[in-house]
Amino acid sequence: MDELSKIEDLASLFLTVSEIAFECNIPESELRREIRGKTTDRAKAYFRGKIKTKIAMRRQILDFAIAGSPQSEIMMNEFSTEQNSDE
């Protein structure tokens, strides 16, 4: 697995930046700086991984909300509010 794929995979598991840096043999301060900048390929892989899992989780929460889960309905409402405030 190449470095970017590995960063994306580990970020999708919500590992910490410290853990990802260690596993990928990248200086932690360097990876943190790149993530803060949000423009490097490493940063994009990191955010892509996080978002990939976030999407999967939200799909599951939506399914539960449609099935009538009160907690999932509350969460979906919060997600909608968050989305509206970011427009």
C-alpha cells in the first residue's frame, strides 16, 4: 500500500495524527503541518479517509432514522442544522 492510501485508510479508522505519523514513518510535526495547511496530497488523503467513514456512518444513522430511531432522528436534524449553517 502506498503512503497516501495508508494515510487515507488509517484516517478512516479515526486514528490520531500521532498514530498515523508513527505507522507511516512520517515526522509527526510534518504531518500535522500538512494537515493544517489542507493542500498537500497527504492532507487530502487524511481528510478523504475521515470523510469516507463519516459518510458511511451518516448513511447508517439515516437508515436508523428512517426506521424510527428517535436518537438517529435527532442526530440527522443536527447534521441538517450543521449543513445549513455552513452554506
